[in-house]
Amino acid sequence: MADPRYPRIRPTSGYADPRIRSTGPGPGAGGETDPERSSMLSGRLALVLSILVGQLWAITVGLDAWMMGQTRTAWWAAAFSVASFLVALFAWRLGERRDR
């Protein structure tokens, strides 16, 4: 039964509708045309993800130290987290200039 809101579209539209000639992008769509750029982005992503793991570790260590009353260790962990964020931001910005 056809939907009353869309009378021209039948329930079989999409796979059996003769009005539809193309079901998606053409051949080769989605393939990376510049492998050098792709490898650069992958390397940058790996760097940023490893820094993210380091930040999560620093947050865990810092919170544990703070809860145990070791404020000096907690502040060092916070400083490490901030420094690693700045390194990730710098790496991302450095590669962004060459992308354009």
C-alpha cells in the first residue's frame, strides 16, 4: 500500500522502481587519489591518538594521586596532560598548513 504522504513512491521504490537508474556513486568513488596525503593523515592520526592515550593515563594517575593527597604528583600529571595537548595541537596545525 502506498504511503498517503508520498503517493508517487511505491513500497517497492528503490530496488524495483524503473525511475531509479543509478543506485550510488560510480566506480572508484571513495578511493584515495593521493596516497601521500592519505599516509600523512594516517600518521598524524596515529600520533594524536597515542597522545590521547597518554592524556587519559595522566588524568587517571593525577586523579589517583589527588585522592591520596599527593598534590605534587597530581600537578605533574596535569602539566603532562596540558603539554601533550599542546603537542597534539601543534602536530595537527603543522600538517594542516601543508594540506591546503
